[in-house]
Amino acid sequence: MNQQYKAPWSIQQAIELYGIERWGNDYFGVSDDGNLTVKTLHTSVPLMDIIKGMEERDHQMPVLLRIENILDAQIKRLNDAFANAIESAAYQASYRGVYPIKVNQQAQVVEEIAYFGARYNHGFEVGSKAEMIAALSTLEAPGSLLICNGYKDEEFIELGLQSIQLGLQCYFVIETPTELPIILERSKALGIEPLIGVRVKMTTENSGHWNTTSGDRSVFGLTTTQLINVVDDLKQKNMLHCLKLLHCHLGSQIPKIQEIRSGVVEACRFYVDLVNEGAELTHIDLGGGLAVDYSGENSSEEQSRNYSLEEYCIDIVETIKDTLDEYKIKHPTIVTESGRATVAYSSILLFNILDITTFEPSQLSPSETAQDHPSLKNMREVLNYLTPNKLQECFNDAHYYRDEIRELFKHGQLDLRSRSEGENLFLEILQKIYAQLQTLDRIPSGLEDLKDSLADIYYGNFSLFQSLPDIWAIDQLFPIMPIHRLNEEPTRQGVLADITCDCEGKIDHFIAEFDTNKTLALHPLKDNEEYYLGVFLVGAYQETLGDLHNLFGDTNIVSVRLNSDKTYDFVKEIHGDTIADVLSYVEYEPKEMELKYRNIAERAVKEGRITALQRQKIMKTFNASMQGYTYYEKEN
């Protein structure tokens, strides 16, 4: 077989391999020297430059990097897309976006959304008193929307009513009939007329992982019977004019535009009939639903979406207009609660690789000796008859003899050195089979997964459970790739393991062009050089859902602002949790622990096992560790 000419590796191949243009939303690129860059309209900055700045400021890996410009751009894109759709359709009302704080409650994120969204009167959606307090202390622009979902007690309602006095448009969305009497009683007591919304259960069910947020079995929302009862109660108390907003949550991460259109049509039917009942509605809140294309497939699969932002906005605006025009009903203000699509792109988890385990023979197997066990001789013999037309047979034989060697070792009939030699022979056979497979047009049945079983394990300096819990919990896909050396061909295939002591702390599903891969193309490590990877689109939910598995705490967090001259500014820096911090989260008292350890060390002095000077060094190490990072730290 003639060996075909192989063109040199190119940066464009790297862009296609890792799907940057498919999932990156125009925010990422690759420089001529092979570094991944963060892009805005007027500039691009290599992530490696930002990492260098982090290291100079003593921020070790892992680091959660937030790009302010991207958050700003996403808010602008959403509002501009709706504005364009409204103008194009001659829609006679406006759009008002609200950000659901639950998607990422971190103060810096919420404050930036309030700041960048102020020019659009972009508001917040809250579902608890704590989120309400966060919103009230952040929203400054008069007239900003505050949508109150979830269960609401008297204190929650009182806070909202008082915010109306401060100039906010605070809507109490009734989720259950029991909330209405509390709202009306507090309103009467304070002398503040409420702005009321009703959330209805949608019968339109959506596909995707979060489809239980829609449909008859949705946890929140009123049934049609409960809705009529609320309307009648408001009529009886002469307060139906306070019902201003209809809330119809379409779903979360909806991959199909057809389902969004169908949900909007159903929402409009509720709107029409409530108006006919006498409700003076002015707003229609369609909740979430705008998806993020995590896989970059541009498809109807649950981790993707088959529509653009522009199509999403146009379909909503035109569907509402066409439906309400038929009944000659005034167009309402359109509200959406886009959280995931607002914040996902702006955050990147960066980490370094600490080590690699490869599944290759440590050395070529030594020649056969007279003392070799027959099973070792049989394993060597497989190498002698390994040819392209016997790959399946050799694969089966190698497994048979490998298992036989392990059983012999288990029963004391083979020593450790012989077992090691057998394992080495087994890997040598599999690697040679894999090399032969590369020359075949068709892979024999049963050998399709050989590449995956030989993949390297790259150990990353991060905790999956702390920083990427959705990968572990719901098999969420995130784009993952090296952020440098993209001008070099990645010659290894690997899976990622974190540094927790848990076999589930691994990532073995990665995005591909039309499907998922069980391995990721990576580069071999270089001596005395760090190898950095990035996990992208992690701004939604991951920062607040993480746990303290193995007591790994929050990572270092850095927020940067890119400038038009290709420089960048460090806007905010937050050092990650210290060991003392995470111990205090699980009810330890660091000072008490230090005292106990000092007493243990002092007892060792009295017993003559260490000197007082050694005790001093031991306590210095202990105290320094208590104030250290919970992740793997490299010596400066």
C-alpha cells in the first residue's frame, strides 16, 4: 500500500477539530502562533497572555476566567435582536429582558448585568428573598423590571411592594392560589397597589434535558381552574386591574424552534382570554428557553439548537403579533428570562495538566527464556502471527492469555515480575493491532473501541464536582480544548481525570462535528512547560451548583476587560478558598484545629520524638497549609 502524502498541520485544522467556529459564537479565534484568543468587535487577546498576567499576580491554576466584554456583548445582542424583530414586524410595543439570578448568583456577574443592561432597562427575575435582596441592592435604573417567581411569604411581598415605591416595576407572579391573599393583605396594610402576574401551566412539552419545566406535570404554575379562581377573586375585590402580566414559561434550553413557536401560540391563547375576562394585561413573560449550542451541531439535539438568536426573536414577535391582531388586542411588552444564553459564554475554566498515564508498553518485551511460564510464551507467540488479516484473532488471543496470566498470579502460580511482563506484552500487542487498523479501509467488528481503550489519561488540576457539576450529574457537554500549541498537531488521544479521589471525577465525552467522541485530541507534554486546557461556556449554573467533594473549594476567579489596543485590564480578582475556609464550611474551627495539632506536637517533644525547633517547623508547615489553596500548587 502506497503511503499517501500528508499535508502539514494547519491552524485551520485545529479550528475545525475543536469546533471553535461552531460553538464559539464569534468570541474565540486562533492566533498565527497557535494560541487561542478571546475576540470582541475591535480586538483579540491570547488566553496565554492573560494566564501570564494571572501568574504574575499569584493566581495559580485552576482559575475561573470571566470576560466582561462577552457578557456586555450578549446583553446587547439579545436586546438588539428583539429591537430589530420588533421594527421589522411593525410590532407596537417593546421588549424587556430580565436575568434570572439563579443561573449565576455571583455578585460580580449580577452587578455587571445590571451595569451593562441599564441602557436597556434590563431587569432581574428572583425566586427567593435572598435573590430579591441581591436584586434590590443592585438595580438602580427607575422602571427596571423585577419579576418575582417562586413561593413568596409576607416579608418577600413587603420587600417587593416597597420596591414599587422606589420606582421599580415589581411583578408578583402567582404560582399557587394561596399567594394571592397574602399579596392583597400586605398591599392593603402598606397602602401600595400591587403589580400582579399569573403563571400558567403550559400543555406544550418541550424536548431536551429540562423538559419537565413545561407541561402538565410542571412543578410551578396554575392550572386553568386555579387561574379562573384567581381572576374571580380579583374581580370580587375590584382588583382585576392589578393583573398586568401573564407568565408562560416555555422551558429551558429548548433545542427546537418549532417548540418555541408552539409554546408562544399557546401563551397567546391564555393572553387573549384573560383580556376578554377583563384583565388589563400589559406584559407577556415567556420565561426561559433560548438555548446555548454547547455541541456546536446547530441541530435539534438536546445539547444544541437548530435556530439563531435572530430567528428566535423574529418567531416570538411575529407569532404574538399575528395572534393578537386577529382579536384586535393591543400588543403587550414582551419579556423573556434568558439566563443561560446571557452568561454561559463569558466564563472559562482554565487548568493545567499535572501528569499523564499512557497505555503503552514500558519497553519492548525481552526475549523468551527457558524459565518463562507457558502463558507468557503463548502471549509472545501472538506477536509472531499478528498480520492485517488476523487482527481480530490476535485481539481475542491476547485477552485470553492476559486473563489467564492474571488468574495464575491470583492463585500464586505466577510471580509479580512475570505478571508485569505479561501486561507489557499485552499492551505491545494491542498497540500493534491499533497501528495496523490505521491502514485498513474497514475496521473489523469488535475492534471499533480499541482506540478508546488505549487512550491516555490526562490528570487536570481541577475538581469536576466543584467546577463542572453538570458533567457529572446530567452528562452535560462543554467544549474542552487546549488553549495553546494549536499550530502543532495533537498526536495523542486522551480522557480527563480531575484530582479528586473519585472514579467518577473524569470526563470521557467530548463534542465532535456530528456526534460525541469518547476521547479528546491532545498534545504530549513537554519537559518544564505547562500544558493548559480550557472548558468553555461554563457561566451558567456551574459556579453555584458545585460541592466540596474532597474539600476542594472555589477556584481563583479573575475578571478581565479587553481593550481595543489588544491589551486587557484586570477588573476583579478573587483568591479561591483556602483550606481553612473549606474546613470552616463543614463545621471545623481552624483555630481549634491549630491548638489541637500544637498539643499533639508538644506531646511529641515531651516524649523525645522531636525537638522544640522541629515542633516550630511542623507548626509553620501546618499553618501555611491552612492558608494555602485547596488545589495542587506549584512551587514558585
